[in-house]
Amino acid sequence: MSAPELIRIVSRSSPMALAQVERVRAELSALHPGVRTEVVPVTTSGDRWMGDLAQLGGKGAFTKEVDAALIAGEADLAVHCVKDVPADRPLPAGTTFAAFLRRDDIRDALVHPGGLSLDELPDGTRIGTSSVRRVAQLAASHPQLECVPMRGNANRRLEKLAAGDADALLLAVSGLERIERTDVISEVLSVEAMCPPIGAGILALQCREDDTTTIDAVTGLGDPAAHREATAERMFLHVLQGHCNSPIAGYARSEGSGDLSLRAKVFTPDGKRVLNAHEWAGPLDPATLGTSVAVALLRQGARDLIDEIAH
């Protein structure tokens, strides 16, 4: 197998996305010291638009331009956060995931300038977040807090917090790690307190299906546990046909023994109804596990909950 001389990596141009690319470049150069990489940054419609994502057609807003550059041959490899890649429709024709990197922290962090924990926040504290998943769970667990819409990358949100647009933020731990701002975290929330989004903390490497040279070069970066977890979670979302305004949360966990489990929840936006499912696949096929957990939630009425929400 001959590795390519140059791999062009396309990515969103936000600081966080570029930090993710640096991780890929570092791992690639360790695996194939002779391969050069260069970054092809694109600004996506999701990065430019600060309104409701549903108006742009949802999550694809962060991946469309990246996909286009890959398909057009302007780049050889795309780096995506799995949580940003729509699972209710297939990957763009002619592309495939070549590897899922070892998973980062999947938890959410509270950022409060006074260092308070979630339970210590006074009534009426304004939490900056536009995530329907976070809003629904906060409404269920801390109804006395107020959520204020806030989009933009993590750096931008920290600026808005400093400017007084909110009193506290909820951000992904892995994102703060990537931009080296874990100093602002006042509390890391357990997955019980704040169930993570599907695909949290996993970076996926996407290639053109016919580009076997690049696929062969990056496959070695893949992590088997992350691959199984991502496969179960994405199949779960696919069967559920959740959209970007659906408060859906969940995570798969691959044990050292090879056993795989998937825990998932669907909420009403006001957090008043929560549907729960948790199943073990043993060493079985991850996609079957994802399907089974989705069906368990559909039996509880998840379809009606999702369809009632405008998108």
C-alpha cells in the first residue's frame, strides 16, 4: 500500500474545527511520517447564520459546504463532528466514513463566572444555549432557570457571556478541551444530569468512496469502540428520524469485554415528558442495537413527540 504524498483536509473554519483538524494531522503524521497535509478551510452556512438552524434545513448547515468541497475533488478528507452529521438521511452519494477517531469526553460543562454549580444557581439565572436537548433537560431538572438563545462557536459564546448576554453557559467539555479553555468550567455535568447528544465527542473522517489511497491511509486512525458506538447511535437516530429541533439525547458505551449498550431519551421541548430506553447488545451488531432502542422509544410514543415539534 502506497500512502499519498499529500492529503488535503477540508474543514469548517471555526477555531474549534481547525483544532480538530490539527488532531487529525498530528495522528496522521505519527502513522505516516512521509505524508504531507494541508488544510482547506470553508465557512459553512451554519457558521454564518445566527438564527434558528431549522430555517437552514437543520444540521446539514454545518456539513453541506464541506461535503461539496470533498465531492468536487477540492479536498481528499473531511473532518466532521459526528453530532453535526445528519443521521436521518444517508451520507452524500459517493462518500463514506473511513474512520472514527477515539472518542473524547461526551459530557456537558457549566460555565459560570462565579464558579457556582448547576444546583447552586439562583432562580432566574439566564443560561445561554440554543440546544433543544439542553433546554428540555434543564426545563425538567431546573425549571427555575431561564434559557436564552445563544449560537456561535464556543469562543464567541464565551465573549457573549462576558458581555452580559447570559449569566452562565452550557458547553461541551470536549469543545472546551479543543480550544484549551477548560479553565472556565465551573462544573462538569454527569451524563445522568445532562444526557449528551448523539455522536458527542466523536470525530469522523469522510472520504470519496473511490479514493482508496486516502481511505487506506486514514483507516489506521480509527478506533474500534468509537466505530461501534457511532454506528449504534447513528442507526438509532436514523430509525427515529429525528430532526435538528427534536430534543433527543443518548450515548452508546462499549465495555472492555466488547459488550455494547445504548441509553437514549426523547423529550418534549418543555421537559414535561421524558421517554427512556436502555438496552444491551452484548457483542451483537451495533446497528441492530440502535434499531432496537429506537423501536423501544417509538413504542412509548416517540414518533408523536418528534412530529409535534415544528422544523
